[in-house]
Amino acid sequence: MAAPSPSPSPSPSPSPRTFPPSRRALLGAAAGAGALLTLGAAPVPAHGGGRRLPYLFDMVQANPGEPMTESRYNDPRTLADYGYDGQVVNEFRPPHTAVTFDSFDERIFPAGSAARAWVEDTARRIDAHIRRAHAAGIGAYFFTDIIVLPRRLVELHGDRVLDDEGRISLHRPLTRQIHRLMLREVFARFPGLDGLVIRTGETYLQNVPFHTGNNPITEGSSSHELLIGLLREEVCVRAGKRLLYRTWSTGGDRLRDDPAFYRAVTDAIAPHERLLFSVKHTASDFWRTVAFNPTLGIGRHRQIVEVECAREYEAKGACPDYIADGVINGFEEYGSGPGPRGLADLVDNPLLAGVWTWSRGGGWRGPYLANELWCDLNMWVMARWARDTGGGETGAFAAYARRVGLQGAAARRFRRLALLSAAGTLRGHYSAVVPVRSLTWTRDQFLGGSDKDLTGDFGTILDRGLMSAALAEKDHAARIWREITALADTLPLHDPADRRYLRVSARYGQYLYTVIRHGWQVMLRGVAGDRSDGYDTAAMAAHLRAYDAAWRDWRRLAAREPSCATLYQPLGFGKKDANGVYEADPEHGMGPSVDRYRALLTR
């Protein structure tokens, strides 16, 4: 485990940006949606002298309310082999749900009760996680939602912990006292615990049947300051453990992406060598077309950067999706303006203290994977770069190519495939040429449609006369994915299972983005026809046939290839079921939208 370094002073302004040759080619091609991209393969000079960032953590997240994710990255020995020094365990059963609160009130989990048995079983699971991590030589950290307290505690003491709106409030003195006692019980019960990762804003209770909770940020910045101060004192000072305070919050307080708000909150907290702020590299969720997070590299405190390796908005590794280049060097849509656009721009900033990859997890439901090749590529490159930034992203990528048995022309083709996957994802899911604001129109295993998720975006596209540009871009994306499939067939990865999956997953991406291409053609042309009361029936019918054919081919792929990930559904993202897990929306989505125009065409 890496020893913490002294808290740094604020960093100077980042150095001017220079894109490597492959990035310049990609940016140049992004201006139009016509020709296929031409991606260079020239070597990229190292950025600066290089650093070994102090911290490198990984997390496998299970979908709340579902069985635990099966992954090789659950094994801390795998993480140690990759150069990691910490494992973040996230089963949505954090350590403070595994203590009895006997030091506060013995009635909460009485001996012999089912609730007490659940707590003790959870504690044994946590003990096992800590033992395995330490046996592998890495630290054990636990993902922790605040506020989550026993339901019985709230029933017994609600008059002293709830605010006027019925929320558990940190602004009540007893609530703060309970949290201090709770944290002391946690570190007494789990002395080997290396630290906590704190999340606010989202409180998932699906896996903790005897607990309740809510967002602690009920009074804006003052709630953050109150919570961080309490945690700093109890975790860092009193227990001598590390604290990662996540700036991700859904409470509308802008800690996650507003530099002024971030500084107002964090500047009020004295730096501590064991306190880090954990920041997503994007200014919102893990989406393309969202800016690089402007809160990175500022303030008084060291930061660790969160990177999702299997993005829930981009198929979760069911098809190629290389994001490490964009995270490090800047995604093509960021352009070449002033300011940092990737982690390489912050490499000389002492506030950049580490990288936290999410090798698996994020979002809900599927697609579910049978092979982790694309997750592996992203996390390997991020880890290699974090351990030696001087080699740059291209050096880390080249090392991975060698690792999987590719050299020379084959390695160059593999890199082209990877960079094309980023370009194809941008043009297939998002857009480089038209405004697409509903970034969640496709997420997890769900495909939204013109009847709900894309209604606003389609209206804007038509209002601005951009229908041809939007549809040409989706055509372009499909061509990119056909090239990706052709490249995949030429790559002799040394592991037979990975080699097979490379080809299967490329086809998965080809069919996914072909479905999207033809689905958009039918839906957007249909919406245009709704406005004018005149439909281009010939074009819509041709794209409808192609849409159906793509679905047939995609389903055949899944039926004949055991390594194929589970497929998308042509339905939108719906509501939670009885177990708190999101289901499909049976009335909306790409399928119902396309079928509406199918019915029109068959009148």
C-alpha cells in the first residue's frame, strides 16, 4: 500500500495542450460525418518526466438488488498483478450496516433476532474481503452510502434525528452523535479496514433489509461541510484511516462540477494526508460530449479520479468501447481550446493523487458479459498510465497489445480498432454534429425512442433543419462499426477465448449501431412526416426492412455464440420493480416507436 504524501499547495496553471498525431487525425475527421476516419499510428512523445501516482484503486460494482457481479477483478490478487494498491468493495452492504450499535442502544439489534443475524453475517463477509485484500498485499476500502441507519434506531429515536420533512438530518445533534459512535464501532469491529469511500446524494437500500436512509445534503454546502468535518475527525484523525469523499452528488448542489461551489465547500476543510476527494473525470455522469471536470486540479486537497471502464451508456463492454485514450488525452469532441481536457494535462499537478477505475459496474441491469476483454483493455491502460505517466497512453496501449500477443502491423490494427470504437460510439449513441441532450436515451440494456426519450431532441433537430446531418451521421457510425468488424477478424490474440470474443463483440457493436441507424431513419423521418402530414414512405420502408434484418442477425449471433453478451431490448428505461431494480418501459422505446410507423406504412 502506498504511503500518503504531504498535502500539496495549489498547482500552477496546466501547460498548453498538444494532441498526439492520432488524436489530431481524429479531430480533423470529426468536422464532417462523411468519409470514414483516418487514424494515425505514429508514436506519441511522453508527457513531461512522468510520475507514479500515489493511489490506484479498482471497484467491481454489483447492480443494486441483483446477484453479485462475477468478475476476475473481484480477486484482489488480479488487482495486485495489475499494479493496484487498493480494492473498493461495493456490494451495497457497507461496514456501518454490519455493526450492532450496542454502544448507543442495545434494543436496535437485539440478540437472537433476524436483524442481528443479518448484521453478523454481513460482518463476516466484510472480514473475508479484508483478509483476501491484505493477503494479496493491497488495501481494503468500502463504498459507503451516507446516511444509512437501522430502521429500528429511527423508530426509537426519530423525534431527535428527523427534520420537519421526515428526513434523517445531520443538522440534529443526536444524528451527529450517532454517526460518531457508529464510525467508532466500525473501526473497532474491523480494525483491518484501510478506509471508507463516502457517497452522498444517492442512497441504495435494496441490499440492506433492516436499514433506512436518505441524502444527508439537506442544507447545501453547510451539510457537506458538517459531514466532511465529522468524517475527517473520526476516520482520518481518530482512526488513522483513509477517507475518500466523493463529489458525485444528485442533490442539486453542484459539488460535482461547479468549481466555485467545490472551492467553497472544500476550502473550509483543513487538508489531511489521509483525506482525498474523489472526482469523476467528467463534469457529470460518465457520458461522452460532457466536458472534462473543471473541479479537477483545483483547491487545497488531493484528488483521486474516477474512471468507468464498462460504461452503462455504451454497452458495458458488450462491444468495443475504448475510453482510456479520451480520459487521458481528451476526447475528440473537446477540441483544442484552453484548459485541461484529459488527465495528461494534470500530470504535473500535485493535487492529482491517483486513479480509481470501475472495472465493472455502473447503472442497472444488462448487458451481462461472458468475457471482460474491453473492460480489461481500459483498466489495464489506465493502471499502466497511473503507475508510469511518462510512457503516455500510447505506451500503455502498446504494452497491452504485446500482452495479448499483438505486435507490428497487428498491434497497429488493434489500435485503429480501439480508436474507431470511440469514434463510432460518439456518432452512434451521441453526436458530433447535432444537439443530442437526452444522453440517457439509450442506457443499460434499454433503447429509447421518438415516443419519449428522443422527443425533444428530434424536435430540435427538425426545427434547425438538421435531419439530413443527423441521419448521415448514424449512417457514418454504422460504416465505422463495419470496419471494426473487419479489423477484428484479422487480429490473432493469443488467448482463443479472447480472440473469439473480439470478433463476436465487434459484430455485437455492428448490429447494435445498425439497429440504431435504421431505427433513427424510421423514427426521425416519421416525426418529420407527422409534422408535414407527408411521409417518405419508400425510404422509411427500406429502413424498416433493414432494421428488422439487423435485429434478426443480432439475435442469431447471441443464439450461436456462447460468449456473446445479453442483448438490448427495444424498450425505454422504466421504473423500479418490487425489488428496487429498474425494468423496461413496456409502452415506450425504439420498438414501440418504430412499430407506430410500421403500422402507418402497412395501411
